[in-house]
Amino acid sequence: MKNIEYYNKNNWDKSTLLKNAKEKNGEYNIFVTLLDELKHTESNSPLNNVPYTLKDNFSTNNILSTASSNSLLDYNPVYDSTVYKKLTDAGCVLVGKTVLDELAMGGKGITANSGVVKNSLNKSLISGGSSAGSAVSVSLSLVPFSIGSDTGDSIRKPAAYNAIVGYKPTYGLISRYGLFPFASSLDHVGVLTNNVLDAAKVVNEIKGKDEKDMTSINSSDIDLVSEIEKESKNNKLFYIKELVDINNYNNPSKYLKDMLEEFNKKIHLLKQQGYVIKEESIDINILNAIPACYSVIAFAEATSNYSNLNGIVFGPREKGNTYEDIMKNARSKGFCSLIKRRFVIGSYALDKENQEKYFLNAKRVRNLIVTKMDSYFEKYDALIMPVGNGYIEKIDEDYKIENDLEKALDDNLVIGNFGGYPSITIPVSFVNDFPFAINLTSKRKDDKNLLNLTYNIEKLMDFKRGEE
């Protein structure tokens, strides 16, 4: 496994990398576009000469940007996203644009127009999504980092499923200019890497205020790398009691039991090393509402953001006697069933007679969660939680989570998007042959301390994927 420093300081063979990427793409379905020529602009950046991949929902001039959707099948942007431009100026070498769940909607890596992205550790399993190809390209060591987007857990969960690091910084720390918007109040740009230090290096390079993105923030006083390796002391962490206590679950599966047992073992290990870790409560009714709250807000915003994919403004134009027919036919043929279902839900929630009951109530629930979390971050350095529910489903399997609380556990990373908090996932072990990861989330603009904390926990866990 080669890290960023290796590529920065050593010459590497571009033809060999491309050959390997092409072979792996045939096995795992990683790339929408694999570049024929790897271009490099020399710089003094610590990322100079480092190859990377980019999720295919970032605009790249003269390179297809399809969001893995038939509605954007031949879309070639006339401008570059800010992230892509910054990486190019830093001397990074783009290898290809990666497959994602269509329009970044979906958490499994199975809805792309090019097919399913297979898990890097077990090709019979899903890879997680929506940053599926990005996660797999890093886990297979094709590149040391990939840029993804995260609206609910779309960087952090595929990172967990493929046993790598996934980091979603504070909302606005990285410009979203040129990122195709899914849900604007939830969307974050982030990075997938093999270790915490590399994640800090990449984000340190691409963060910053951008006049083209009014939600971006000034981070000139934030250096994510300079003190990341210092020893972290007197850290206070907390977890959500209701989601971690197995006794709260009705008929829990073996996978859930084993995962929570492993999580508690890791908590015990951290306590032995001097970390103060407490349990805190959130009303179960609020926790149970997390999945629905996320769905209503995200789908409503997506419905608005993607209303221009209508076969007239964007997308292949279909036949029709009227413009309404053209739009109807384009949207019927342009999206998979999951996307169309989400647009229907979003439209229903935004309908005038439903807004109070669904959309505005979902925003109120979001505010309750964020207010509660803000109060905890006054007392603690970070929230520590397990990722997922202990099970990674097979590609052809339709695994249903029936219990509301288990759904909330599986979706707990959404809290990071609700509040715009920095949040990072690191692999720590294997449970039932599935990779198991923990996630740490802290208060807004506390990325520097969160990365330092996670860097030290990562060293303590000393995780190996198996081939290393």
C-alpha cells in the first residue's frame, strides 16, 4: 500500500498504473471514464505527482461528467469544479472518473447506469455508496486517494465497507462549486484514503473560501496537518446510549449483536488508554425519526435541484407532441426506479398542502437533533459510533431492516450532515468476516482536533486489511 508521500517523492510508471486500473475496472466496475493519458503540471505542493480518482459528479471540462445517469450520458461540462482545479494546480494526476450510485442517490453502489460496483474485499458483496468507485479504487491501491461527496454517509459508509478511511469535513470547508447538487443543505465534499494523515493532507490542499460558492467558509487559520501527529491527551468522547445498548433492540440479529460487542471492546480499549468515554441519551422517538427526516429533506431538495434534467435544459431529448410530453418521456426513461421513487416522494413533500406535515416537520426534527448534539459538543471532543448494523449485504440480496431503532443505527452518520459537522470513519477490525469501522464526529470547524484525535486512535487500533 503506497501512501501520498510515496507518490510525491518517487517516480512511478503511468502505463503500469493505467494497465492495472483497466484490469481492475473489468472486475469491479470502478470507472465511468478511465483516462488514456495521465497529465501532470509540476508544483511545489505536497500532493505533486500524486495520482487520484474523482467521483463522476464533479464537473471536469472536456471530460465526461455523467453522475452515472442516463440523463447525463453525454454531458461534457464547459467548466471545472473548484476541487478539480485546485488538485490540477497542485500537480495531482487524475486517473479517472469513478462510478457512483445514480446522481449520488443510494447507499449501496448498485444503481449506476454502468451496473453494480463490487466490494474490493469480497466481490459478492455491495461496495456501499454513493461514492462506490472512489472507495474501491483506493481500497485496491490503484490510487492513494479519491474525492467523493457525502450527503448522508456517501463517503464514510463505502469507506467502512471497503476498510479504508472516509473523511467528510465541516460543511463549507471545501467548495462545492462544480459538484452536482443532490441536497444542498446536506452535501459535503470529502476524501477517501488509506490513512488519516493522507486525508488531512488532501483536504488541507483543497479547502478554502471560494467566491463561486456562497456556502464556503474562510479556513485560512486552519492547518490540518501541522499538529496531527502530536499526542492527544485528556480527550472526552461520548456515544448514543440508545443506539449502542443491545437490550434496546427487539430480536437483534447475530450480526448486530457481534458488531455492538466489538464496538464495546474498542470502547474498553480506549478507556484503558486514558480516553474518557461516556454514554449520553437522545429520545428514542427522535432517533427513530432520523431515517424519515433525512429522506424527506434530501428527496425534497433533490427534486428541486434536479428539475432541470428534463430533456430540454439537460439530458437526451425524447419525442413528444408538447414540451410536457418531451419532459415526461425524458424523465421516465432517464432515471432508474429508485431515483424516480425519490423524486415522487420529494415532490409530494414539497406540495403546498403537504409541506407543513412533512417537509417543515422534518426540518424541525433535524433542528432538535442538531441542538442536542451542539449541547453535547460543549462537553465532549467527539461523538464515537459504530458504522452500519453489522451486516454487508450481497449484491443480489434485498436486505430489509425492519426495526426502527436499527434503521436509526444504520443511518446514524446522517447526524454529521444534519449539523454540518466534520466526521471521519476509520476501519478497526473484522467481525463475521465483514470489515468493521468506527466513526468520530465533532463540532463544526473543529476538523484539526478531530483529525488529531482520530490519527491517535488509528495508531492504537493498528488495523491491517489483510494483504499488508
